[in-house]
Amino acid sequence: MHKVKEETKVKKKQLKLIVVSLFITLLLASCGSGNDTGNGTKDNDTVSDPLEEEVTIKFSWWGADNRHDAVHDVVDLFQEQYPNITVQVEYGAWDGWQEKTLTQLSGKTEADVMQVNYNWLFSFGKGKNIFLDLNEVNDYLTLDNWESSFLEAMQVDGEQAAVPHGMTGRVPLMNQEIYQSNGLDLPLTYDDLLAAAAVIAKDNTATGEDNQYAYMNVGEFSLDLFIAQMLYNYTGKVMQTDGTVNYTINEVKDVLEKYKALEDAGALPNFVQTSPIDTESNPQWVEGNAGSVYEWANSLAKWTASYKGGEAMDEMIVGDFLQVDADTQPNIYVKPNFGYAISRNTKQPEAAATFIEFLFTNEAAVQASGDALGISSNSVTYDYQVANELVEGAVAQGYEKLDQYEQTVLDPYFEDENVRGERYTVYEAYRTGKFDAEEAAQQFIDKQQAALDKYYQE
């Protein structure tokens, strides 16, 4: 991937922030309770090799069925190589997973090894690391297998809170058929998208189930980043820096009006037309009535599989990112797709670190993962993925497309549920006519800034 710049619904989100705040003291209280004796040695490292002891660790993750199946296979392989280490598993869908993890952390019942979201590392501890510093287990986990910039993205308060599986960004997975059948080229600029809508959406009705759209954001997270990328494209400024929203009211107002023009033209479904199904099972996508979905590169396989029952792979291609004009290529937001962290409360840090090392450096484990985890930023994993031709199809296209653009790492608080929740509240009010563009712009800045202040100001 390109070198990245070093940047680094809804009232109920406020309750979550209160809960997080109540948890912080409890979580941080355990920060000094590892196995270190204070003289640089472990309590029992002179007694026996910790990897020869009979131990049990738990590994937790979220994802779709393809990830669940792949990780089960990896766990089986690990236990074959380390028969003395039993790995219990806990997994599920993304919906509700953050809240579940917070509850476990507060009660010190979390898994030894956890798949973690990028923003958790910062928001859960309000800038303090609540996970094990992985530098403490670098005899078992080879940190040199990552470029320093990728490791730094997951460092909190000077500690290595997690390691990234890889970097990812949302890309436009295009339904070529809907464009070709209408005699249209795929859009390059926002104006192209408006022009395409005049043809593709010409027979749409206010709430018609058979409506067709030139482009589509499935779910609020996609909508949020689509508008954030528009703001970046039109202003050249990122959303926030060091806890400060970077935009003026007029800048936000202008982009919100441009976005609303896309909805009004039928390029995108408006609020009423938007399906409540915000997964790859979205009927507008599955039935071929959307010209594109804007989704994470590492997750594209499930979207190609759901489109027309997986029987029309040749109709899809990863398109170009929308531009302000034909000559100005945008700088694209990316982030660690997820990482792996170790609990500060684990009794088996060496076994936990060995498990993470196995995920990345055992060729059979990498083969078993296939494309369920996306392309890795770990150099050993990536070499295995290339050698075994594991990442292909739309996922490979997605990463190839990202590599054609300059990239900026999202601020770690961009995806915080409270911060993002304030933005989405504004989008909904604006899209339903409760706010005009200027009122929405003012609220967009003020509400988001207030949410950020709760993290940055004591």
C-alpha cells in the first residue's frame, strides 16, 4: 500500500459513553497487574517453558460465516501444533459486539486474545491503553513483521495495544450491467453520477420497490464515510485532528447540499427509499437494482456472493473513486481493518502471543484463512497470501484499486460510536427535512465537537 499520512443512533450513544466512562477506572486499575516481577523477568520464567504447560486460552472475534469457518480451521491447526494449549472460541456478528466486549472488559471476563476494532484502542481507555503492551511478549510475537507505520497506528500512550491484520478502505463495487444496459460509462466524478441518475432512475417512484439507483450506501456507516470522503475531496481537509473538527459551517453546508442533490436526482436512495436491511442481503443490491455499493475492500467477497445469488460475478468490477473533477484524484481514507489484542488480565500471555504469531506466520493457517480476513500488512502473511494466490476476485481488485491512490489513515476517534452517532443524527435530520443545510452544518460541527471534547478534555 502507499505510505500513509501520519494522521492520524442516537441518544442511546450518550448512555454508552457514560458506561464507558464508568468502566475506565476499573479497566485502568488492572494495567499494572501483569506477570512482571518488577526486575524485568516473569514470575515463572525460570521454572518451566510456558509453552510446554497445559493451558487454556480464549479467542474472540466477530464477522460473517466465512470468517467463522476460516478461524475455526485455524484454531484446529494451532491445537495440532500446540496440543498442550486449548483454545476456546467466542464469536458472533458485528451487531452488538462492541457493547458485549465493553461489558466483558468491565467485569474482567474478556477473552485472552481479542479481535479489536481500531477505534476501541483509543476510546475505551480515553487515550490510555487498556490492553497488554505487546512489547512485553515480543519474544513470542515478531513485531518486526510489520512496517513501523502500521504498528504506530495501533500504539496508545506509547504502548503497542494491538497489531493490525491489515489496512483497508471502502471502495465502490460496481454493477456494470446496470450501466451498460443503459448505454453509460461508469462514473468518475460526482457530476457523472448525477448524469447517470437521469437515465438509470428515470422511472423511479417515491417508494417503488423496483427503483434503480446509480449508487448506494448500505447502512449508516457507509453513508457516513461517503459524506466524509466528499468533505475531504472538496475541502482538502480531514474530518478532525487532535480532537478538533476541521470544517467551517459553509464548507459542511456546501457538501451537504451536493450530497442531497445526488439523492434528489435518484443517484442514491433518499431516506424513505433506503432499505432497512444494511447487510449484503440488502434487496436493492441482491436483485441488481443498485449500480454500486460502497464497502470495505476486505469484505467484498460476501457482496459478490450475494449479488444475484452469486451467479453473475462477471457483472461486477471495482470502480474508480468519485472525484470532484476529472483531473483531481482524491486522497482516500483508510484504516486498520481490525487488529488483535491481548487482555491485561490474561494468565497466559505467552500462549496468547504464540497464538497471534501462529495466525500470521504459519502457512497452513494463512491458507485456511483464505480471503476471509483480507490482505494482511504482516510481511510473512502477505508473502504466503501471494505465493498461494489466496486473495482473488473482487477482494484483490479492491486492494489493487486502493493502491492506485494516496491514502490517509482515519483519525482513531472518527469511528467512535458517540462521535459518529452525532454525525448520523444530523444526516438523518437533514435527509428528512427537519434541518436545512445551514442548520445541519452547524449541528454537524457543534455536536461532533462536543462528543470529541468528552475524550480530549478532562
